[in-house]
Amino acid sequence: MAASGVTDVHVHIQPWEMLRPAVRKSLETSRPDGPLIRRMIEDPAVLLEHLDREGVARVGLINYVSPEVMGFTSEVNEFVARYAKAAPDRLIPFGSVHPGHVRDADAEIRRLLDDLGIRAIKIHPPHQLFFPNDYGPRGLPGLRAIYERCQERRVPIMFHTGTSIFPGAKNKYGDPIHLDDVAVDFPELPIILAHGGRPLWSETAFFLLRRFPNVWFDVSGIPPRRLLESFPRLEEIAGKTMFGTDWPSPGVKSIGENLRQIRELPIPEAAREAILGGTAAKLFGPVAPR
């Protein structure tokens, strides 16, 4: 896969001014490239130039509602929709509906998809503080409406799986086994396991990937050099695996460095091509020629 076809499906360009003080401090103190990131947040052209330098064709822009933990309100949806309009062929807007913060989750998900042009949904259980299978009558019925509408439209939902170090995150919600229910109850819903359950639940994630045809995986947040430690049979699931970095989260040096390390993994070239762009093309269409 040429560099022009690489998709990083997991990049966080978010409105930092919404962040809770403790979270913002943790990001700003961990990122020597903070000034550059702030320019990217303000101007998509700066991000696009950076992607060109890093050898990446397009990215998924991950935004989600988490007022309690991160500080993000539903206004992140307008932010990412507006931002992605600068280059819709290169910027995939991920939005969010928090079923505990809206009266009519079905109406809100329709608004995101129909009015804002959101192309995928992000659910972050450790930051949104609910289990992804909590859509029963005693839980969050709006969650079912979100899944039903996205299944109907074949809109991918990315779920954070694994731990989070941000203040206030509750990691009990990050176990991917709860997505077993979702994959059974919504068999046509495209489900993406962000981070593959790292670092505690990679075996569970691998089981779900092999069990369900509608379950996919991104490698973000896993140091590429250690990817085969978490997923020693990566080649078997390469056709369901997507390149992602989680940049600029703490601990992720750069997109380009992660890309270089993925290219150095001792896996067949066909598997590498699938991970760097082929699998993402199945969910989001091929990269547009440039």
C-alpha cells in the first residue's frame, strides 16, 4: 500500500478549550508539540500539511460527548462536522450521542447523520460512564436507538476498549466482553474495537474479532513494536484491522513514527497493506486519488 493510501482511523483533533482543567493540563504538559496541535485545532490546513509530511492520506477525527470526565459537550459534533468540510475526502468526522444527556437519542443521531454529515460514531464507555450493552429498559434505552439507527444506515460505531489514564475515567466500563451482547443483538452494525482492549483484554478482543463478521479493530494506543505481543496471530485478522495512532494522546510520539514501526513488523506484505488502508476502505470507501 503506497503512502498515498494510508488511513489513520484514530486521531484526536478536538476543541481543547472545552477540556476540564486537569485533563487539559495532562495533555499540554505531555505534548512538546502542543503549539502545533493548537494551530491544527484552529485551522484544518495545518493538519492537512502535517499529514502530507507524515505520509498519511486521510484520518478519522475522533470526537465524543463526555462532560463528566473530559469536559466535551454535544458541541463537539458541530466542531468536527465543520472541521471536516475543509477536506471531506481526507477527514472522516466521528461524532457522538450520549444517551444519558439527550431526551431523544434517535432524533439526535438522525441530526448528526443527516444534517451535520457525521460519518461514524464514537462511544467511550470509561469516559461516558456506562456499559455498551446497557440498553435495557432499566438502563439507557436511548442507546438502543443509537445502535438501531446506525445499523440501519451501516454507520460504524467505534467503541473505546481497554483502559484510560485520564482523571475520572472508570475502567470497569472498558472490558470489550460487553460488546459480545451488542454484536449478537445488532448483527449488521459495524463495530470497531478501538485499542483492541489494551492492555488487559486483548485476548477478549481477538475472540470477538474472530467470532463476529461485523466486528473490526484499530491498533491505536498500542505501541506498534509490541503489537505482536498483544496479537501474536495478527495476520489472521489483518483483513479486519485498521491502522490508528490515538495521536496526539499522551505516549504517542507521532503518526509517522507509528507508521514506520508498522512497516517494520515481520508480517506478510498483504497483511500490512490491509492494516494500513485496505481494511479502512471496506468501511469508509477507498482513498480518493490525489
